[in-house]
Amino acid sequence: MSDDSPTNRWDADDYDGDHAFVHEMGASVVDLLDPASGERVLDLGCGTGHLTAEIAAAVGDEGAVVGVDQSAEMVAEARDQYPDLAFERADATEFASDEPFDAVFSNAALHWMTDQDAVVERVADVLRRGSDDSTGGGRFVAEMGGSGNVATIVDATIRELANRGYEASSPWYFPTVGEQASLLERHGFEVRLMRLFDRPTELDGGREGLRNWLGMFGDSLLAGPDEAERRAVVAAVEDRCRDALFDAESGTWTADYRRLRFEAVRTTA
């Protein structure tokens, strides 16, 4: 989900088929959220809705869960798979709610959003505020790419593009702990937990794993070349990354993921 994110073509079937690790590894973020029966929860950047469904099962019929995503393809797939749940296509800088939420949840989506201040302002606005004598307001629980995330892949791609005469930079927001904590505090949150950690992630697809990953997530990074040269760039990136990320014995690629996970609580401010 994105406010004005770099253009990326989302294939919902491919996302679920070859990149299922995204929602599978998000299950532990749901554990951190610890949704309770009767709560209202917003899943921000819900993708194809698998984690939304997990949260809905936890809050039960007395609660309510709404999944929102900027991608029409993702929302359509989520509605098809989970027709009893509520999914909406919405811009991360513009969504609103008449009734406050007890929690906003997000997995692997925030780093796609370019106007971070506007996004966090929206999150703060839809969350229940704490009482005057406490900070027990609604909570914002998320995991996203952190500082250094997929740096080997990004650096190799930018260098290869530069060698071919293309200017490119990372399209993603991968913050440090300090950057993200300051952002949240500016918008009335008290940060309760924040952790940056390495999470090497084996890519699906065997020897095609890195190529598949760039095909799903790298549209904006590889926006310059035409299709033929783009294929050549991807092959060259594989060569650049092979020593660091490819295991020839098993025939698998492992991406150098780094994740930033946090829990913050809305105060009265």
C-alpha cells in the first residue's frame, strides 16, 4: 500500500505463490499485536488478506477488522479469498474512519510509502486516544524493512544500472531505529518496543529466486531499461550477488533482509 509510492506491478497470484514468505513470516507480528476478542483492528497494506484473516479470527464476531491496500489487484484477491471480511482500496495518506480503531497493524508495507509523515498522521488519527491520566490509547504494531534491508541486492542493481548509463536510487524507506522512533513520537506516539534485526530470507524459486524477487518487487528500481536490457541487468545482478547470496549446493538464493519491528501507543497529545 502506498500514498505516492514508486510504481510496482502487483500480480496477486504470483505474490501468493512465489513470495508466500511475506505473510508467513508476518505471523509473529500478529503475535506481537496480540489481538483480543472484540477489538477493532485496521490492517494497513493488507495485500491478499491472509494476516487480516488471522486477526479477524482472534477478534471474533464481537470485533471488526478492515484490510486496506492501494493495489486494486491485491484487494480483489483478498475479497475473493475471504468474502466475509471487509477490504477496501485506500491511499495510506487519505484513509479515514468514523469510528476509532483499537489497533493498526502493518506487515511489509510501510517501507513502500513515500510520505511517511502523512501516513503516520493518518494512523494516529484513526486510533483510539489514551485517557488524560494514562497513555493507554490505541496501538500501532508493524514490521517493515529496516536500515540495510536487501542492501546487497539494491547496491548491485544500482551499480549495474549506472554502468549502463541509468540513474537509479532505492525506492524504499528503510529507516534506522532512531529515524522511526522520532517519526512516531512527532505524531503523538509513545514507543513501547522497537527492534532492528537481521532476517536472512530464502527466496522461493530455487535458481530463479533472485530473478523472481526482482520481477515482483523491483519494477521501480528497474524502471529505466526496456524489457530486453532489463533482462540483461537482472542477469548481471545475479552475477554480482552470487558469491554473497547464492548457495550452489542447494541451488537457493538467500536475500539479506533486515527488519524493523515496533509497537507504539497513541497518547492524548
